[in-house]
Amino acid sequence: MPAPEKRTRNGKTRWLARYRDPEGKQRSKTFDRQVDAQTFLDETVVSVRRGTYLDPDAGRETFRAHAEAWLAMQTFNTSTREVVEHRLVKHVYPVLGSKQLAQIKPSTVKAWLAGLKVSKSYARTIHANVSSILAAAVEDEKVAKNAARTKASRPGKVARRRIVPWSAEQVAAAHRALAEQYRILVTLGAGLGMRQGELFGLSPDDVDFLRGEVHVRRQVKVLAGNKLVFSLPKGEKTRDVPLPPSVRAALALHLKRHPAVAVSLPWDGEPGDAKHGETLTVPLVTTSREKKPLNRNHFNTYHWHAVADAVKLTEGQEGGMHQLRHFYASVLLDAGESIKVVAEHLGHSDPGFTLRTYTHLMPASGDRTKKAVDAALSCVPVVYPDASVSL
């Protein structure tokens, strides 16, 4: 092992540790004590030989500079990119942005988390972004460890909110509370389980009235500056949903009274999507009175607000349009549909998420289990000392 060099200047002795990095470049670091210089040299030489050496200059990059480079490389669509950037600018950069990557320790992340003035669930989302950014720094060999992945630097678990779905009577009240031209949204939301943006982006061309099927192909999204775009459904996942006869009849009547209106919006696709940025013209089932695509911010403020009062929410219930989707899921589960089928109809990529969200809505299966086992074992004899008795 190399030894540190003794240097004396103006009567003060210091120790210089010289070494060569993996590229053969000579580097050095000065210490007040010989033992510290020797320890540094020993550890550095071993790390170079093992391939675990980290350039000390790389860790001097600020978190913000690294995060901005990370964000530029992500294959997010426009809306996702804007959301992540907003989180970083508002909640992360003010505290971590100017810090060097090498300065960010688990205690740094823990202190930042403690100062966040957001809900626990949102804090977990922001923390996940920070963890991904620091993970990229580890991969780029700028730091040795991800300071956001230690037990001490993780946010606490969030108690899962128990969904209390609306009743059929509440759905009917919501239907009555809306202006006639928008009532079909309640029917479609409760009858197809579609998300609000997917309902706003639904076209008659997506509906197969003969086969009784709806193809969920797009949604209307709101970007920064209140700009509307078409894009794929959440998770870039299209799906087909069964169209019940009652919903089909209601939709046909609506289109007879309110013919579809063709609207044009830019297509917000993933990077590499040939259609990204192109203007797409689609006839929509529902539009505003001005024949424009529905904007969720405007619709929720000026139209859906009347629904909450009309529905008369009970304890644990929420009043957003997403409740129609929960109602749909509860109806399917109560009818005995499997979690896998419900997940497919809702557009969930992970049936486990569907199970965790709606498991408390599944009907009790004790009696059904007993009957199933009895039926299966009906021909199996149970032998007693003095008789044979069938179950």
C-alpha cells in the first residue's frame, strides 16, 4: 500500500495522500493526521481495485442539476412531466435543490420530509420521485448509496382509506342534479366504470352497439395553462368494457337528442409516438354548451358541484365524479365478478391494487364456501364404527 507524504510548511505538518483513479489520473487529498491519510489511501486503493471507486468531484453536483438532467431523460408524456416538475419545484428544490449530492444523507432526507406541509400520501409520492432521482445518481456513480432508501429516511405508512360507495339512490340523485345534456355522464360512469377524462374523450366511434362493447381509447387531459389535449387512458392502457343494454339504450337516446360534436385537440403521446403533437379531430359524446371539449376544472366547479348537495353524502363518502367508478366496482363485486375481471374493466394494470382497494366490498363468502364443499363431498362416505353415513 502507498504511504502518505509528510509536508511541513510554516511550522505546521500535514499529510498528503496521493493515488491514481481508475483512469490513471493522479489525485490527492491532504490530512492533518498521518493515520487519517493512511486510512483514506488504503480504502481508496482497495475501491479502485474492486471497481467501487467513486469520483469525489461527481458528488459535488447539486441535487437540482442532477434532477433536471434526470427529468429530461424520462419517457414521460407532457402531463406527467409537468406534474413531476411541479412537485420538485414546489416541494423539493427549496430544501434539497442547492445541496451537493454527496451532502445528502438519510438524516437530510428525513428532515426534509418532516418539513413537508402536505398529506402523508402525497409526501410518499414526492419521496418516491426523490428516491428515483437519487437512485439514478447511484447508477451514474455520483454517490455510493441512495439516501432516500434507508428505513430512517422513508415516509411512514399511510392507512388505506376505506371506500364507501354511493348507493343506487345516490347515483340517481346525481343524475337528476345535472343539466339534461350532462346526465349521460352519470349513466356511463356508473354503468361502465370509466374515469372522468375517459368519459370526456368518449366518441360514438368507440361504441359497438351491435356487440355491446365500448372501446376506451383516449381521455381528455388538462395540461399547464389549462390547455386541453387528447391522450391514451391512464397508464397508456386501452381496454374494452361490456356495454349493458340499459346503458346502451340511454346512450343511444342521448345521441339522438344531442348529436356528437367533432372537436380538435393535440395528441399528447409518449416520446417516440409518431402522433405526438398532431391535431386529432374526434366526434365526442359530450361537449360544453359552446361545443368545446369538457374541461374537468370548469366542469367540476360549475356543474358537478350541485351533485354533492343532491346526493346527501353519508359518513366516509366523497362527492367527486370518481365515486361513479367506485359504484361500478361495488356492483360487479356484489354480483360475484372476480377481482381479475373487475380490474380489467376498470383498466387497472395490477389486480392486486384492485383487491386492496375494494376487498372490503366483496360479499361474505362463508355460506358459499360451505355449500361448495358440501356439494363436492356429497358422495364421500364418512365411516363410523357401526355405520356408513354420507355427508
